[in-house]
Amino acid sequence: PPVRTQLLGNVPNPFNPQTRIRFQLAEAGHARVTIYDVTGRLVRMLVDEQRTAGENSITWQGRDDSGRRVSSGAYYVRLETDGLVDHRKIMMLK
């Protein structure tokens, strides 16, 4: 089947202390992957760069942009590309 641009399941989920966030792109281009808390506050920018088509991944260490460990709870991963936004809920358990 043709590859579509989307977030894939992170491994593991729930996680502690880190998780691998997987996503695929139908074609090469700019991708942005960010983590938000349940209030909508930006926690961490993981990717903001050109990526190749196909499956890509990045490891999130469970830290915010300042390097502090985040607390247990739900977070949202957001993938943005040209013309597409996808998001997925993930869980940090301590």
C-alpha cells in the first residue's frame, strides 16, 4: 500500500523514562514534531527540519525544552508537514 503521512504508535507506550516516536512521510519535506501537555502548553520541540520519505523516528527522553524531567501523565505528540497535521496521545508513567 502507498505510504501516507502520519504519526505511528510510539514504543513503548506508556513509557518511562523515554519513548521512540515514529512517523512516516509520503514524500520528503519539512516536518515538525512537538510534544504538548494536556493544557496545550508546548513541552518540547523534537523535530523541525527536512526529513526523508518513509518511516522516521526520534527518541523523546521525557524532558522539556529546558532539560527538566516531565511529570507523569498524558501528553500529545503533534506532527506537522506541508498541508497535514496529525496528533496522538501518549502516557508517561513514573
